[in-house]
Amino acid sequence: MTDQTTDSLWNRDLAPTDAAQRTWRWYHFAALWIGMIVAVPSWMLASGLIEQGMSAGQAALTVLLGNLVVLAPLLLIGHAGTRYGIPYAVLARASFGTKGARLPAVARALVACGWFGIQTWIGGEALLTLLGVFVGQSLKGPIVPVLDIGVGQMLSFATFWALQLFFVRKGLTTIRRLETWTAPVKILVCIALVWWAVDKAGGFGPIFASPSAFVPGGAREGQFWLVFWPSLTAMVGFWGTLALNIPDFTRFAKSQRDQMIGQSIGLPPGMGLIALASVITTSATVVIYGHAIWDPVALAGTLSGPLVLLGLIVIAIDTISCNIAANLVCAAYDFSSLAPGKISYRTGGLITAVIGVLIMPWKLLATTGGYIFVWLTGYSALLGPIAGILIADYWLIRRTRLDVDDLYREGGRYAYAGGWNGRALIAFAAGVLPNLPGFLATVAPGTFGWVGGFWTGLYAYAWFTGLFLALAAYARLMLNARNSEVTT
């Protein structure tokens, strides 16, 4: 970097990667995605759709379609990371400004904090269930006031939280190795669980024989599209988080070919297979137990013998690798970008971990509706517009050309007006505000029941609506500004 860079915009963690750091090949990216995909939250996507009324086939196809859609922004935004070696928080400076980039950084970081908390809760529950199997009884303990969870649940959550901080100190190389080593084991465990489900249910026939709740005479007759569109939006939103901060990983890629092939091999096929495994197993629980068990930790707790022990151990290891790769890494970079001279990558990771506790993630997982339609769809309405602005700026306005030095310079071309690009803020508002009424009506229908059907219907497409509105608004505003400069 030049001597004009400042501590307010640069530190070692945010600096562009050099040739020696760019060692990730396509199979590292594929393993990274498999490691993140074969996780409890991914499993709960398809199984949650079954509980919402979809058939096994409808749920699996919805998940697969959503991930085919989100692959596009992953590759488009990831291109900048590989070409220039910069993380997401620095890339955002090109469009939002050197100071304005803090807005998308904080937005993405807070979502990551929520996910970190959710994953930590899941890992803690796996540990508690595992210990309960050993002692032969539930260890949840008496309910803690205000928190509304048992003492045992609170202690296991705290233990799992502390365990993950070890890996924060070791950095991305350790995370990559963890993902690469554990990915094959997790695939084998999924195969074993499906084998068990099919055997116990008496074959695939009973599993796929059950129709959806939307067929004539079903409990939710004629409501398929009302569930499908917000579900598809939620599926896109699930990895819409990584679609933003994917440069945090692609900046270590050996080549564009490596990141593109690795992501294409790892994400859609991987999510399709985990969705299929999830719907088979969840549908089998209806046959076996008489009701759907959408949480694999709860399902493992109903089993016995070495399978339950192996399953819960793998869930715990898997949750650590997925949580750090998908959540801690990006949030750590984002928080570091707020004050690079004071907040390091490791300090940013600690901030993420603390906020992840304060949000009380167990409340987000209380119901499938809350998990899919409030959490996933809700934050997709916030992150979709940011993705649209990044894509418009990098591909349409700048044609993939960036001045890297100016990204770290206070008075460079990306300073705009006092470090803020007002056009990006207007485009961001244009993408977020139309989805706000529908979000409020979904979160608090009793208070916002007056919100009309148009707005709630629009919210069903939150990620798509936000991305395209923000993309179009930003492109138009920036092109108009460029034309004005030319004419004057």
C-alpha cells in the first residue's frame, strides 16, 4: 500500500492478499461449501418446509432452486475478491464510500452474529443431548427466569461458545483444514442417517407416498404458492449472507477458475443432496413416530446405541466448522473495517461471539415459521439490496476495474462526499423500504394487521425485490451522475 493509507482504512487483516496467500484450489472451495452445507440449519431448511405442508419432492426442489439462484451473486461478487485480493468490507467502499461502507459491513455483521448464536445454540444442544445419552436422562434442568431455557442448556451453550473461540485465534488456514478433513465424514453420517430412516420406515414407498398439505382435501388446500414464494426467498436468503462476503474467501483463490468451479460444484449439488437426505429422514419420522421431527439433534436423541453417539459428535464438530467459516470470519472482517487501527480480526470475532449470545438465538428457533419466514426472509430483505448495489457498481458501472490503493485512502476516488456515496444510500433505501411493511406484518401481525395484502405479497419476494430495485436505482443514479460530469 502507499504511504497515504491510514489506520482508519487499513490493517493487516484487511490488506489485499499477495501471491503467497492465494493457495485455495477448486477442491478447497468445494470442501468449504460441503462443510458449511452439511450442517443442522441446512438440514432444517427442507425439513421445515415439510412441516409447513410441502411434500418431500416439493421441499427438496424448492431448496435446490433457491441455491441455483443464489449461485449467480456468489460468483459475480466473488470475482472481485479473487481479482484484487480484497475482503467484502473493502469492496463495499467502491460503491458506498470509504466511510459509507460501514453501513453494509454492520448490516452483514449483525446477521452473522445472529447466525453465530443460532449455530452455537444447536451445538450446545448436541453436547447436552450427548451427555444425556451417557447418563440416561435429560439434563436440561430447571428453567432460568428471563432466558426461558434450562440451566443445563445454558451451561452447554456457554461451553460450546467458548470452544469456538479457540479456532478464532488460529485463523483461516485452520478453518480451511477443518472443513477439508471433516467434509467426507459428514457426508458418510448423512448417508447412514438416510439408510436408518429408509430401513425403519419400510422403504422409500411410505416416505414419498404422503402428499403435500396443499392438494385437494388437504389441510392447506390451494395455498401452495402462498408458501412457495416466501419459502424460495428464504432459501435464497439462507446463503444470501455468503453472497455478500464471499470475497473474504475468494481473495485466497489461486485463480478465478478455482473459485468458480469450486463454488459451482460445492453449493447447488451439495444443497440438493442435503435437502434430499433431510426430506427423506423427516418424512420417515412421520411414518416411524407419527409426527415430523425437523430438528436432527432432537431426532438423534430418540435413537440408541453407537449411532446416536457418532451422530451427535459429528453434529458438534460440524457446527464448529460451519459456524466459524460462515459467520465468525465475515463478521470479524466487518467489525475490523469499522476501526481498522483498533479492531483486529480476532477482536472482531470476539465482538461477534458476544452479540451472538445477547440475541438469545433459541427464541428464533422456537418454530419453523419463525425460522424460515421471519429470520431468513427478514434479513434477506436487508441484504438483497446490498448485493444489488455491489453487482451494479462492480460489473455495470466500473466494468470490474478498481483502484485498490484508493480503497484504502481517505481522499481517493471512493471518498465521494465526506466518505459517503449518497446515491448508494438512496438505492439501499429504495431496496429496503418496500419490504418493510410486509416484514412488520409478519413479525407482529396483531399490531400491523392493517398492512394490506399488496405489501405482504411483496415481502414474499423480499430478496428478489430488494436486489433488483437497488441494482436498478444505483445504476441509474451513477450513470446520470457520470453523464452530468461529461456534459459539464
